Amino acid sequence: MLCFLIPFSFSKKTQNQVGVIFSSFHQPHFQPRKVNWAFKSITLCSDNIPSIWSPAHALAWHLGEDFRNEPAAWATAKCIEWDRKEEKLPNFMEEIIDCPCTLAQARADTGRFHTDYGCDIEKGSVCTYHPGAVHCVRAVQASPQYGAGQQCCYDSTGTQILTQDSTGGSTPDRGHDWGAPPFLKPPRIPAFSHWLYDVISFYYCCLWSDNCHFYMKNRPSSDCRTYRPPRAASAFGDPHFLTFDGLNFTFKGQGEYTLVESDLTSLRVQGRTQQARFPNGTQAQVTGLSAVAMQENNSDVIEVRYSADLNLEVLLNQKVVNFSEQSWLDLEGLFLHSTADQKITVMFSSGSGVEIRGSGGFLTLTVLLPEKFINHTQGLFGVMNGNTEDEFTFKNKTIMSVHASPQQLFEFGANWAVENGTSLFTYDTEILLNDYFYGEKHNASFLPVFYPYEDPADPLVEEMVSLCDSDPFCRFDVLTTRSLQVGNFTRLSHQNHKQLVESLEPVISCGWLDPPTNGRKDGTNYLLGSAIHFTCNQGYELTGSKERICQSTGAWSGDSPDCVLRSGLFPFKCYRLSPEITTMIIMGQSQYMMMAVDKSNSLFWEDIGHEIPAHLEILVFKSE
């Protein structure tokens, strides 16, 4: 396809061009000469298919006299118009995934959420659209019916920020930023739909006018009461396996094996192991992961392996992928992401995720599965059901004891060797063909070291103890490979897995609490053990609980607070000083009170006296 890049100049002609482009994508809200945002350039191809090249940009500075003369009034009218249209659209909030409860969960659940690059803690937390946040994530997959997206933002304490408490809160999206199949009309068009429904409206209501309450009403945060973190399983080093249910064992077979497969989504993740080498180049009697291949349902097949020069190589349907121009790929049934430090993440449409990185000549693998996979997995990573007793389940459903010897575990691993008819791997070299395709899928003639000997006279032992301390996997790998580097990579991989599991611990949320009318609340953390305190404005008394604590049942302690007028006082007259300020005069038999509150009911001025001054009658008269 022959394409030409045409840069845009922001002229009226350009606005017409953009309007035509938008209409070609079936965007009924856009008309020529009424475009308020656009892309810097388009790509015109030989078959007349326009495509987007650059990010979107707001064009308010280029609008007409109505904007330049009264920008706030113009933006307010646009905001109100958007609000009216929103009321007629379907409720997408009911089908989007809930946010993770904590920042740690959000960053760990890489199968379902990815970093929002507009608010990234790794890049200084420049969160322009979410003041007070240090990091935001977005849902990887669009919602099934409406193609909506989810966004979750967190403060420096790791607590989720809600729009009910702050304009910097998490705001879901009617149009997923990446779009959603079949991509042909709103709200599923990549980038366009998101800007149309979610971004330009934020400019109208929040950035260009003081009407952000309209936006927050239509984009309220999802809390985390129904969020369930995924389970994690890992393989690293010689290799060592840590299952979804928390059991660990070492299996050093040479061949190709099923790490996990599921009858729920036809998920298959397979691993290839090859013999390790000593630092002097001779072969050691242990193995490590050298390639991982995966597929779910009828998705594309992804394979990650070490190349001849020990760099990670990613294959898409048996062809090498080049990430030199882009780090994200939207593929059939999955998203694929590669980082600069060669960490590969595969995110399947089911929400399952696979992370792979190179470490000391071996691959380190982590698989994340949502809770819907419970009782639907088998393979070397075991049966995910919270019960370790059935972790060593063979293909024929017989179960081996969790107290099995290393030799028995070797038999268990061999049972999960794949067959050529079910293999997802690529065999594009003579070595791969001879060793894995034509050879045995499990090399029965290879006998690994089961019990490495720790010789006190060995000079390596002292260094090993200093490096590994009590980590059994690190010590095992140093002894079997004679390499402190391999042992260190194993130690780090083990630490990362333990930290991941800790981050994914379930968290109880009791849900958002609103402040009482004519009162205030102190606290925005709604997780287990958190306390929210309530007070009333002057002239009001608190009934109900002054403090409510989130309990292990997921319910708040105490009763809902309410602020009622003090005995003997009654509202006499209210009048408005300005659109933002309301003054209330409260009178009793022997005293009066004057209060001024803003539109959020926050008290910022009061006057209390016992003699009713004459000017009160004048004020009351004027307020009429």
C-alpha cells in the first residue's frame, strides 16, 4: 500500500478536511467548520483509505469570534449540550470492569490493565487531567456491548481517587481509547470515539469552563467492591515452578511441556527447556526455559524465545516481529507489548496475561489468570482452586502427593510433554527440528541433578551463602550451574514473584460514603480498617455516627450521619449573593445566625449574635 503523509495546517480549509475525514468514519456529530479538535496529519493511501498518523489535539484557539469573545460562555454551552446528549445514550457503566482497590494491584494486574501514559509514576507523575494522582491505569479490553473503557487513578498513598471526592478522580470512558472491533462506527473507532465522547467534553466542562460537575456526573468513578485480583504462577531458573495455589517445586526435564491449559477459553501456554551450560561452556545437568508459546481460542500464536545472540525474539504466527517502530500491537484476540528492557507482555481477550523476560540465559515467565479460571486449569502450574493437594494432577486425572520426591516430580513433569499435533512452537532451524520436532518431546535419556551437594570446602559456597542467604532456589542454581550470575537472576525472579503475589492479595472495600447535607466528612479511603469522620456546619447537630469504620464484612460500622437544625432555630430567609454563594439567615427567639456557603455547601463565613440588628430586616427585604 502506497501512503503519503500530509501535515495539517490549522486553517478553515483544514477544518473542512477534518470534517470530511470524520464523516468518512461515520461520525454524525462532526460537520465541516464545526470541528473543535483534530489530528496533526493524515495518511492518504493509494486505495483512498485515510488513516490517522498523530495524536489528537484540541483546536479551541483556532475557533471563531464566539469563542474568542466569551470563551467560558461558549464552553459552558458546549458542556450543557454534551450533557443533554449523554442522557440519551445507553448506560455503559454497568458492564465495565471495576477498578483495582490499590495502586499495587493496578500495576500488578497486567493482563487486564496497562499504564495510562498521561499519568505515569515511572515518568514523574505528570497527571495534567487528574490533579492529586500519581499514577493511572486503563483497562486493556473494551467492554463487550458498548466498547467502553475504564480508567483508575491513585494518590501517593496508593488509594484510588474517586470523582465523588475530587476532580482528579478515576473517570471511565464511553469510547475505549484503542477502539473495539469491528471499529466501523462510534463508539468503537480508535482515538476518534474517545475524543468525541470523553476528551473534548472534558475540555468543555472542566478546562475551558467551570462546569466540571456535569462531567463528573456522567463519568463517575467505579469503586473496587466487585474487583477480584488475578492469581499468579511463575517459572524461572533451572527451572523452578510456583503454582497458582502457592505450591513450589523444581522440574528439570528437557523438552516441550504444557505449563497451563484451560478448557474455559482454550488457553494454552507451553514451555521449551534446553540444557544449561557451565561458565566454561560445557553442559550442566540441569535445564532452563528457552522458549514460551501461547494461544487462546482462535487468537494469533505468540512465541517468545532466545535468539542465537541471546536476545529475546518474538514470533507472531511463526514470523519474527520487529518492535523498532512501535511497542504495542493490536492482534487477533490479544494485545502484545514490548518494553525497551525486553519485557514482553501478552494480554488475551479473556483478561489472562503472560509476562516474559530474559534473565541470565533463561526465560522468566509469569502467568496471570482472573478468578473465572478457577477449576479450569491443568498442567505444570496445577489446578487453580486454592487447594494444593491436587496440584500434581496428571493428564489422566490421577493425583500425586504434594510430598513427592524430586524423582517422582520428574515423572509428573514428563507426563505433561506436548505432542507435535498440539505444539505451538516454531521449528525453523536444524537444531530445533532434530532436538524437538523429530526427537522426543520429553528427553527420557536426560537425567538431571536432583540433589546438588553443598561442599563446605568449595570456595563458591561462601559466595553463594552471601548472595542467596536462605533462598533455596538461588542456592540450588548456583550449585548446579556454578554461576553466581544465574543464581542472582533466580533470586531476583523469586523476589519479584513474592512481591507480585503480595500486591495481588484481595482487599476489602466498603464503598464510597457521602458527606451529610449541611455537613462534612474527613477521609477518602474506603478500604478495610479505614475510618471516616463526620461533622456538621454551624447551627446543625449531628445524629447518627460521628465515625464509621470499614469492617471485614465489607459493611460500614455505625449508622448514616445526618445534620439537623439545632433546637430552637429555624431557617428564616435565604438569598443569593452571587451564582456561587448563598447566604442563610437563621433566627430563634433570642439569637440569630448568618451563614454563607458556596455551591458545595462548604461554610466560609458566619456571624452569630444575641441581639437581632435592624439591618437584618433590610437585608431580608432586599432579598425579596
